[in-house]
Amino acid sequence: MSLTSTVAVSKDRVSTESAPQAARMETFVYDDAIVRMFMWMTIVWVVVGTLAGLLVAIELALPEAGLGIPYIAFGRLRPLHTNAAIFAFAGNAIFTGIYYSLQRLCKARMFSDLLSRLHFWGWQLIIVAAALTLPTGHTSGKEYAELEWPIDIAIALVWVVFAVNVFGTIAVRRERHMYVAIWFYIATLVTVAMLHIFNSLALPAGALKSYSVYAGAQDAFMQWWYGHNAVAFFLTTPFLGLMYYFMPKAAERPVFSYRLSIIHFWSLVFMYIWAGPHHLHYTACPEWASTLGMLFSVMLWMPSWGGGINGLMTLRGAWHKVSYDPVLKFFVVGVTFYMMSTFEGPMMSVKSVNALSHYTDWTIAHVHGGALGWNGFISFGMIYWLAPRLFQTKLYSQKLANMHFWLGLVGILVYVVSMWTAGITQGLMWRGIDENGRLMWPDFIETVAHLIPYYWIRALGGALFIAGIVVMVYNMVRTWQTRPAKYEEPVYEAPPLMAARAVEALPPSRIRTPVVNIAHKYDRFAQAAWHRRWERLPLVFSVWVAVAVVVASLFEILPTFLIRSNVPTIASVTPYTPLELAGRDIYIAEGCYNCHSQMIRPLIAETKRFGEYSKPGESVYDHPFQWGSRRIGPDLAREGGRQSHLWHLLHFKNPREVNPKSVMPAYSWLLKETLDFGSIEAHVRVMKKLGVPYDKEIGQAEQLARAQAAEIARQIVEQGGEPGYDDKKVTALIAYLQRLGTDLYKTPPTPGEPSAPPATTQPVAMGNK
Amino acid sequence: MSQSAEPMLLDHNYDGIQEYDNPTPGWWWMLFHATVVFSIVYFLFFQFSPDSWTLKDAYNASVVVDLRKQFAEIGELKADEATIVKYSTDKKWLEVGRNTFATNCVSCHGRDGEGVVGPNMTDDAYKNVKTITDIATVITNGAANGAMPAWKNRLHPNEVVLTASYIASLRGKNLPSARPVEGDVIPPWPKGN
């Protein structure tokens, strides 16, 4: 390729601003106050989120650390930790970076100061609402989407405010084309709205109580379509946008490859959406969906690395700066962790690897490599870069910033390596079968007890990471103290955009050797002038983003809901009794799903340990599904009838009394608190609206529940327990646990062979009556 | 494609950020295409080829292999007196019973059968067992109003027999127990031949 032709084709063909009327200039001032507000809250929430994480980590190593306080029991605190880390810390970091960079990339102040403030205060109030409702047991029971319906509505509204503000700013921009960072912001705005709304669809059953409109396998599918893409469009695309702005800014080097950014942007946006079902390998989710989830994850490897390459290669010619600039240090390590996680992710989504890694701490290692390494370090680098600019002073101490970097890096490595070891160790122990076909670690608790040293090491890693954050807080406060009495507000000027009259001319083919015409056509296409055109048409661009994510979603969602054979019904599976339903509500409220799966996979070591593998037809009345994603405790899918009522009662009172090595919190409050029998009727009615075939229960849910509770309480006494549990919460929870997985055997299966297919009748579609 | 020493800068400038017109790295393209080709082949094979298998097929095959590993030598056992007595002294097969016990029973009966929530099985007193075959019956159907669950849907018949043999073998160890003596002292197990 000749040098001159490259220059020729890379020339921007839109030449409207260069016209003589450019003399008319507009002046504007950026709103940096809002950036400072978001940045302070990023700092506050990273402290809160990681401290909550440290506490839950210690509770696993030392169950007594929860002090028997319901509000900080593992099952309630862990969702608070994840929500605080994702939506409070990462969320505010994203908003900090977007509000700073968008104004400059658009040469325009934010569209509306009022919307900016509404967005800021709305989001912080949502976080406070989460911090109040999650510890008090108000949860929808879907991971990373735990917040109850009024808060869900608030999130949607605040997101719309944010979107209007961003698109408004883009509309009044003074820069013709949108830089790649803005593409990623648009993808985030569009897709997060879609994911949040469709996964959170639920029928309210009280002021802070609702049931997902989806059930069982379909709910699982929607949840992980959401869950995986929350990672994609909340923790990946916006941070790539931040990287594209702050990395070249800090390195003072041009971005490595414009073409690579186009290709990896569109392939990420289109492919990420499909990958969700890789969270459901070997489950009752249909196998074709799980296969697609795996394959699209494998294909995502290079699109993800495209971003990493563009980030790291931008440092070409600036590597010497990395040795002394803490900002670049954070960025380099952040991008490196991004590349490591996006290699590990596709690897873990391969079914045979997932058979080992699923339900173990390997997943925990994976997400923390991403969250601490990528989201954390990009955010910290950004904060150190922004602080002197926003506070209009010098950073108080480069030395402390470097110290933060090293504390954080060592912390992450200790964390991730200990959890890799724990995860692979436990995965291998679970599947260990000796030459005579017997489980090598038949007692589940042995596989847990083995991990305790790793849990302490993990807590140490987390503590180091937090120590680094504390150093940052100090550095930020000292920097802020040296700010000027009044911030300068520099006035910028730029010409307004005129309507673009010129159309991008098709670039000439760069091929000099004689070829067929189609090759020239392809080469012209590959030079992406068409994309350059989209970059100045935000509406067109956004529509194509929406088309990409919606089409990709529908390819999987439509068959999941419409193909009847996906979920063959089982005649003997019937709805929960009113008391069992109340018990299930307690199970959800206490966050039991954070430690217990309810999904036995068709793997020999697993069916030996827990019983026959779970069938899709068994969870058709589960609004929401409770398959879980981690097995800190044993699987509960066939818990019904495995232990006596009395055993459960004693176990809830103090698990270590019956199982000395158990790490489960004591749930003594469930033995004391009275069940609200009066609310059960309303809950049963909502379930009926969702299509659960309740009939005789309507109108007498409370009497039925009281009768069943009295019977269980009577049996507890017969089994040698104390009387008086007729109206306690624990009785409902026991009723629910004793029901789990038992319906499969209600019509007699083929005698003898335990793996014989159960009484399966003709497939019927459910959920979308 | 030849790489010049300094790549071409595009005339893009956003708040001072410029972009190079570097081509995407060749290895990147190759790996990307390789993953796409792999995915297409994988999908077509596993969705449409008669030679493919599902996860359930693989599981069913592993169940057969596992049963053969475990029970090929002994065939299907009957839960009668002679069989339970016979295996209660057979070191090798007692291991299967111990294994099943460790998987399912220790949460109530203790790691060594000493009793926690359920009774001690290392002494001579039994609650629901009069003869050695009663052990298998209790495992199969449960007892004491559900305090002892029924295991018939969860265990292979051979596992029931071998677990019964293992439990029978615990008798006489008289381990210290948190439980009081429960039930009645029953006659010793019959002797094997």
C-alpha cells in the first residue's frame, strides 16, 4: 500500500465546518461540579461496597462473625455487597467519566443541569433504598436484580433522565462526529434499559414484594440474559468508553487503531447478548440455548481483546511514562485484567470446563478479577487523573497513589489466586470418584471445610485492596483541601454545527493489482466510510445499536418461550401449598439462593450426591426460579424428605450443633418470629394471576396454611422436639424444604432404576398463556 | 501488508485525542475467524448430526459405567438376612455401605454412627429394628413419623443392602454419644456361614 493513497482515503469527506461562516463562534462552560459530585460518591461507595464484601468474606471463614444479627447474615449482606459494588461504585464511576468526557467530546455543556442533578440524587437515593431494603429481607430473589419493584421503577425513571441528558448533549454537540467512547456510552444506555425492564417484569404482591412474571427455566433464561449482559453493558462497554477517553488522554498518544475500534465495538454489541445461557450449562435450560451461549462466548474472545489491544497499543511510545505515572499504571493493569478475564470467561463457558467450575469459587475468582482489576483499576486511574483537574490543584501525593496501586495489585492477586485454588479444589473434590465408582468425598461438608484456609487468604487479599482504597481516600481529601477558594470556569468557544450537506464519498479502492470488481467493492466497504457517516448521525447509530441487541435477544428469547418441547411438563408436579409458598418467600427473603443451588446437573458425581438430576418441568411454578449459581452449602433441589423436621429445626437454630464444620449462619430468629399468615392469601392470588393453577386454595389459603403448620409442629414434637412452633416462620420454611424435589416421585416411576425417566406427559408451553 | 515505521494518523481530533489508521493485527483476525468457524462446525454437528450426543446421553452412559464399576461383581442384591449378614463382614463391600452412609446419613447419625439428631447405632439398643433385615426396611421406608426419611427413591437397592450391612457392622463399637440409650436391647445379629 502506498503512503499517499492511505492519506487520501483517510481524509474526512464531510467539509461543512470549513466553510467561511465558521467565523460565528459560540461560547460555553463545562459543568464540572456534577463530575465532582459523582466522583465523591464513587469514592464513598467503593468503601462501602468493599467493606461489605470483606464482612461477607469473613463470615464464610468464621460464621460467628455475623453475630447472629439477621441484617448482616450472609444471605442478606451478599446481595448488598454485589449491588453496592456494581450499581453504586461502578455506576457512579461510569457517570463520573461520562459526565466529564461527554461534554468535552461534544464540545457542549450537559444538556440540562437539572437533569444532571436529578440523575445524581435519584441514583444515590436508589442506592440508599437498596441499603435499607436488602438487609431487611426485601428482595425479588434474582441475582444482581434483587431490588424490589418500586426501586426497579425508580431505576428505570432515573435511567431515562440520564439517557435524555446524554442524548440531549449529543444533539446540541459542536463536534461533527461521535468519538468511539460515545458509541460505547450509547450501547450502555440503550441496552441496560432493555435488560433492566424485561428481566424485572413482575407482579406486585405488596408494597415491597413481587413475583417475577417468568417461572423456572424461562425465568432462569431471562435472568442470565440480564445477568450476563449486566456484566457486558454495565461493567464492560461503559468502561471501554472510559478507557478510550482517559487512556489516550493520560498517555498523550493517539488511539492505536480506528478500524479495530469499529470492528470490536460492533462484534461486542452483537455477540455479548447471546452469551447469557453459558450460566446455565447442564441445567434444565434447553441444551440448544446453552450451546449458543457457549459458542458466542468463545467468539467473544477476540472482540473483547480488540478493546484490550487498542488500550495497550495506545501506549506504544509512552511506555516509559508507565514507570512513573500512577494513572497509567492503574490503566495498564486494569486493561490487562480485562484481557485476562475475557480470556477466562470464554474458557469457563466451554461446557466441559464449566462442569468443573460452575457453582465453585472459580466463578468468584473470575468476577473479582474483572471487578477489582478492570472496573476498580480503571476507576482509580480515572480518579487520579481527574482529581488535579477537577480540584484545580496538584495531586497531594504521587507516592501515596503508587502505594495504592501496589496494595491494590497485591490484594487482587492474593484474592484471585486463593479463589482459583479454592474453586478448582472444591470442583475436583465434588467430582472425585474412585475406581469402584464411589464418591471420594461423600460428605459435602468435607469439601467446604477444606476451603476455610483459602477463605482467610481471600479475606486478606480483600483487606489489602481496601487498604489501598483507604490510602486513596486520604490522598483525595488532602488534594481537595488545597483546592482554590473558587473554581475557575474556563470559557470555551467553538462554531455550531451546520447541517451536513456533503455525503461521504466512496473512497477509492486501495488494491493496485488487477482483481475482479467485487474485490474493489469489498475494499471500499472495508474502509468504513459508511461508518464514518453513522458517527455523525447519532439517531441512526443508536437505532443500529438497538437493532443489534434486540435481534440478538429475540433469536434466543422467542424459541425459549414459544417452543413447547423446551419445558416438558410433569403430571405429578403441582403448585406449592400456601404454607410452602410462605416458606419459599422466607427462603428468598433470607437469600438462601446465595449459597444453595436448586439444580442437580446430569453428572454422575452430582446425582450420586444429591439424587436424580433436575428436570425443567419441576420448576414450572417457581416465580422466580431459585436454581442458584453457587454451592457454598449443598444443593437443595431434592432436599424434601432427606432430613426430619426436627433436624431442620435444630439446624436452623444452630447449624454447628448438628454439623460442627458447617459455615451456615444460625437462623435463630426464624424460630422466634411469627409468620404473617394473613398475607398468604394475597400472595396465592398473585400466583394464580401468573398462571399457577391454584383453585381450592383461593379464599382459604390462611386456614390451609395454619392446618399444615399445626401438623408439622405436631410431627416435630413426635420426633422429640419442643412444642410451640405452630405459627413460627421456621415451620413454613421447613414445609417448603420438605417439598423440594419430591413431586417427581409422586406418580410411581419405573421401579428399580433410579435414572429411569419420570412420568413425563406431552409437552405444553407455559408462562405465556 | 507493509508496516511503515510511523503509522498514519487520521484527521480525527476529539478533545485532543487522535486516532491512528493502523490495520487490525493479523493474528487477531485469524483467531477471530477460527472461533467463528469452530462455532459453526460445533453448532451444526451437535444440533443436526446423527453421530452427535446430548449431555443427557453422556450422563446415561456414565450411569451404566458407574453401576458396572460398583456392582458388576455382585449383581442385584436381595435385602434378606443372609445377604446383609454376609456383607457386614466383607471389607471391600462395606466400603460402599460406608460411602453411602457418609453421603446421606452422617448429618443425623454422626460421622461414625454415634448419633446426633438420630440414634446412636454403635450400641446394642435399637428403636425400630428387631432383626437385621429391619435395618434395610427402615432405610427403604423411613421410620418414626418421618424423623427417619425414606430412601427408596434415592438409593440403588444394592446401596440399601450394603448400607444396612455397614450399619449392622457398627454394632458393638459403643462409641460415646450425645444421645441417650434409645429403644430396646435386641438379640445379637445372626452369624454368617
